[in-house]
Amino acid sequence: MKIHASGEDYLEAVLILQKKQGMVRSIDLAWHMGFSKPSISHVVGVLKNGGFLTVDEEGFLHLTAIGREVTEKIYERHLFFTEQLIAAGVDPKTAEADACRIEHIISDESFSRLKEVAEQEQT
């Protein structure tokens, strides 16, 4: 199943929250993203049906193997672009917002090349 940028954002938020607090419920996601609980419930259902998330009997959200794969890829890009933009002198808040947009549209090939160049410059 193809996932849209907004779905990737929700998965990324689940990953970030899991890293911060361990277990994540829909209400945590709603607070983090600034959306209503019904909106989050709908999205969680879509992501669950797509095989990206599971919800256990206590209501905790868990990334599936494919969900984690998609999320780690997006999160890596997010961190990379945020860091690069800040290093270029962009305000951190703007860098964060721009990185969130870039992470979804850049091709795998372009990202790999940019990452290689950045790593070469560090050595």
C-alpha cells in the first residue's frame, strides 16, 4: 500500500513519541500533532488497515515491520535536512518545517547522493 506524506508524518510522530516516552496511545498522538482525537482515530484506522500500525488491547500503538521501515527512512531524512539547513544558517524552526516538506518529495537517489556528499565533507 502506498502511503501519503500525511501518513508518513503520523508514523514519524509515533516513532518520535516512542523514543521520548516508550509507549504511545492515540491521545498522545493527538496532543503531539495538535489534532482532535476523532481525527487521529480515523488516521490510526487507515494506517492499521494499511499494515503500518497495530493497536494492542490496551490501546497502545506499535509500528509494524513495514511501518518501522517507512518511518525510519523518513525520520533519517528529516534529521539530515534539519541538520543541513541549520548548518547553512537557517532558523531552527524554519529548518524543521522545511525539512518536513523536503523529506517526502526527494527521491531515494537524490537523498543518497546528498548524504554521500555530506559525509565526504565531514572527513
